[in-house]
Amino acid sequence: MKFYKTNIDKQRAFLHAVFWLTWIISFTIIQSLGNGINQWIMWLAYYVITLPIFVVHTYVIAYWLLPKAFFKSRYWLFIVGFAILLIGFSMVELIVSNKMVFRLFDSTKAFGPGYLNLKNILISGIGNHYVILVFLAIKAGRSLYSTENKKEELLQTKMETDLEIYRYQLQPKLIYTLIVELEQLTELHPEKSSEMIVKISNFLNRFLYEGKEEMLPLQLETKLIEEFLEIHKQALKGRLTSNFIVNGMLKSFLVPPLLLLPFINSAIKLVYECNNSFESTVIIKAEKKYILFSFTFWSEKEFRLADQENIEITKKRLNYSYPGKHRLIENIDENFREVSLEIFH
């Protein structure tokens, strides 16, 4: 008893009960409409008494014959099995309805001798198969809906996993850039290394611990970007001019962490790899139900900055956190690049 209690899907059993109850009521109304109370009682009795026959017939086809024959491409076996079930259950339905319904409630509808002939059996069987078709159609619809839901859940889980992996991969990349910078600064200006170590430590403290949350206060996100730029600006001296513009009330907003930093990091790595001078501008604007992240990077000389991976993963992050309420714009020229992220709350 405990096994059945723990393994029966209560919601599924309830839906099946609703289906058969609806079938009894609806077809009792259809058969009795415009007739007297006696006809209503007779047809209600017919559908209640013959219900087990239709239930068993339907479930044998839906849950045994289809999986065993049709779904395994044994079509001849399915046709033979279907015909045998049709004839067998049709005969039982004719006998039960004649002896237990029509003779008791309305003798004028009772069958005469010899009614169990092939013609009556086929007509009755085919005529009653509509309930099987309706049941199978509903079952197929529910299966399709369930499959689509499971597919969406798997895609959602995959996306969440990809985004989590990306965040953990992003941290080492940014840290590596800072370490390279510290090594270069130590070689060129060892007297400034202590100050740089303090700045990097403060940044990493927030970056590694506070930045691991799924959503981050916009004020903290802004602080991380500002500190990251300041560290590199000090290390690169005149080779990097950095502008940082913040406008609006930041405290009331939460955002996914590190949205803009991957693009900034890619640009900073380019500055270390060549001798050109660059200028960067970061704009963070927060208004009622609107946030703007903008990063522009340009130089007097031509440069190439391939950052398609960050663009694609950022699109996924925005789609995950703000479906249909965001916009990502990228402008690229020979000596200019701009990435703008707009979020609409």
C-alpha cells in the first residue's frame, strides 16, 4: 500500500479522472438533449456502467499496444492488435449495454436476437473509438508540452552553467592582467610597487568576494570599474588617458557583476602589447528604470581588437537577467571601438 501511495502521480490521476468525468457528462447531455428525464437517466447509466470498458480499452491501446507495437515500427502487429481489441471490447460493450442498460431503462432500444454480428460489432466499435482518439490527442499534446518544458529547463540549466563557468574563468583573466602589470611596474619603477600592491589588494578583495554574487549593487560595480581603471592608468602613465563619468542615483539598482570589465580588460591588454597611446571613456548613467554602460576606446593609430567572445557571452547574460529589456550596441572603426549596454527596468 505504501508503494502505491508514494508512486502514484496525484496530479496525473486527477487529470484522468476529470477527463472521464467530462466525457460522461458531455455525452450524456449530447445524447439526451431535447428528451425527457428518463432518457437522461438512461444515457447517464449507460456511460457510467460502460465506463470501465472504455477505460480499459483506451488504456490498453495508449499504454500497451502503442509502445509495444506502433512506436517500435511493428505496424502489422499494431493493426492486428487494434482490430482484435476493437472487436473484443465492442462485443463486451454491446452485451453490457443491452443487458444492463437498455433492457432495464428503455426496452425499445434493446437489441434483438443475433445482434452480435460482425456488422453491428464493427459499427459499434468504430463509433465508440472517438473517445480513444480524443484521449490520445490530449495525451500527445501533454507529452509535447512536457517535452518542450523539459527542453527549456535543460537549456536554462545549460545557460546558467555556462554563465557560472564564464564568471569563474573571467576572474583569473583579470587577475593575470594585474599581475603582469605589477611585474612591469616593479621592473621599471620599483619604488612605486608597494603603493600598487595596496591598490591591487583592495581591488581584489572586493572583486573576489563581493563580486561573486549573482546581482551586485550598481554602486559597487561602478567602484570596481573605477579602481580597475585607476590601477592601469597609474601603471601605463601617459600611454593611457582614462575618463570616467558617472551620472544618476546608483544606490537603487542591482546589476549582474562585471558586465563592462571584460571589454575594458581586453582593451587594457592591447595597451600593454603595443606602444601606441590610447584614450578610454567609461560612462555609467542611471535614471528611473534605465541604466547605461558605455565604454569607448580609441587611438590616433589603427588597432585591432577582437572581442567577439565577450560580446556573445554578454548577450547571453543580458538575455538571462533582462529578457527583452536590454540592448547591446557595438561600433568598430580602424582606430575606434565603442560598446554600449542599455538596461530597461
